[in-house]
Amino acid sequence: MRKFNFSMPTKIVFGQDVVKDAGESLALGKKALIVTGKTSARLSGALDDVLSVLPGEYVIFDEVENNPTGENCAQGARLAREEGCDYIIAIGGGSPLDAAKVMAVLAVNDKQPLELYGGWEHKALPIAAIPTTAGTGSEVTPYAVLTLHEEETKKGLGGPDLFPAVAYLDAKYTASLPLQTTIDTAVDALSHLVEGYLSNRATPASDWVALQGIALWGTALPALRQGELSLEAREDLLLASMLGGITIAQTGTTMVHALGYPLTYFHDYPHGRANGVLMASYLEYTRDKAPERVDMVLELLDQPSLQAFRDLMDELFADYVGKLHVPEEAIKAYAAKAAKTKNIAYTLGTPSAEELTKILKDNIL
């Protein structure tokens, strides 16, 4: 008998001009902390749309770093407390959205950022999330990923109150992204869908969401390859990204993320690109454990073979293939650290440090 849980408490509002159409209902309290990066919220037009309809008071924290640290999040939380903010509007890609979640917790809990990995007492401030990339799906997950210099890696934390209260998704906000950023973030979304579908925590419900997302991502693939994305293609990618977020909210991620994090931390590789470098080898590894599932992924993406999928990733990252060189000792260290993570525990077959080392060697040595 099947038995599983499925939780998705975030209200999703998808389509053109949904922020403007929200009007006064955009406010989740009396005073907002608007959390953004330096430029994306303004360049995308999302911040202007928010300010054009937002009632009540607000203060802007626009100092979110790429790959934010706990200290960066603590800055925003201090501002929220000093200004008496009772809710958060997060605008941007994965970094602002994840940082906003941590700020929402720190604003109402007397804790240091690292202490949050052990949990917290008071419920986080409510969040309205407005993604400007089609990648992380953070607008519909209970996770936030921080850069931990203490551990020389990126590491996720989670809790049910990290689900945003509402997510507003408008593909026009992704139109200002450079093509390579669009590709990087799109591959991140694909990795969420694929890893969730191939996770040992997958359920019939998460499978349905993941398969819908993979198929939809595949419809946008020709536009990605051509480098010419219509608003419709961007909507497909944004919806696929959201479905990826819903998927991993149920399943978590697997070895791709565990192995990709050190490539981002030590080599400044964008997260989605790091995942893309490793995904073909991940599919090869998993095919021995779940051949019918891997074949389904390839079929939905219209890829006739694993080699065709590898060629696809090489094509999308053509300017970067073969340019990342990591010493063998570093590779072994990355694999050993990855082997201890929960991502590996969620991976079919629970790969050993030796198997993880081989995957890294095959792709980046």
C-alpha cells in the first residue's frame, strides 16, 4: 500500500502582471522589508511594479550577496527589527529568496545564523516571493541555502515556515537576464526535476509533478539552444522551475547538488552550471539502479541516448567545457565531504566516496 506526505502551503499566482494585479493584497502586514540583490530587482522591473501598488510602509535591503552568508542575512534581519517590519517581500533569483527566508527567521529569533541548523522557536515572518530567474524554485520550497565559510561549502537549512506565504511568478521579470544566466538557471531547474524524480524519497505525487516539469522544460529546449527566448518559452521555463521547486520540497536533492556545491564554493562556478557538468554522469550512475526512470527522463527531453544528453550539456555550456581543472587531491576531498551529506542518503544506491570521486574525475579532472 502506498503511503506518503505532500505539503505545498504556498499560494501560487502565475501570469503576466500578477504583481500589479495583486494591488493592496501584496501586503502581508503593516511594514515590509523588501529584500533584493544590487541590480536584478530593478533591471527586471519587478521592484517598480511592487512599489507601484504596495500599500503601507517599507524599507529596502538591497545588499544580498551572490551565494549569501549567514552574516549577510543577519544584516537584513537587524534592519527588519530596527524598522519594525512584520513581513518580507523577496525579489530576485535564488540568492535573494533564500537570504530573505533566513532573515525572516532571524528577525524574530535571538539566534546566530549557524544556530538555525539546529532549528528555531518562533515562526518566521511571512514572505511574498517574486522570482526573477527560472532556476531555483525557492519561491515554493521550505529550504534556504547559505555559504558557510566555516565549513568551506554551501549548505541548506529547512523548516515548514520557510515556505513563502505567496509566490508571484511573471516571466517578463526574467527577460533582462543574459543568455548564459538564463541557461545556467534553467539547468538548475532541470536538475531539481530530474533529481527529485530519481530520488529514493520520490512518491507518486512528486513523480507526477516532476514528470510534468521535465516535459515542459523540454518544450523550451529548442529556444535555449537557439538562444532566442520568446515570452512563451520563458513562461515554460518559469513554470518548470516552479514545478522543480515543488518536487524537491517533497524529495530533497541528490548527489548532483552535493558534488556541485564545492565547484561553486571553490571555483566560482554558477550553481546550475555545476549541476549541468555532472548531470550526465549522474544519469549514467542511476541507470543501473532505475533504468526505466532514466529512460523516461531522456524520452521527455527528446534525447535518444545518454550520450546525446551529455552532448546537450556540452552544447549549452560550450564556452566552459574543459576549462575547469581541479587537482586530484581536491577532488577526493570534495567527494569525501559530499559522501557525508544527506543529499547522498537521498541518492539511489547511496554512492560511496570512491564512486563520487570517479564521477568528479570523469568531468573535471
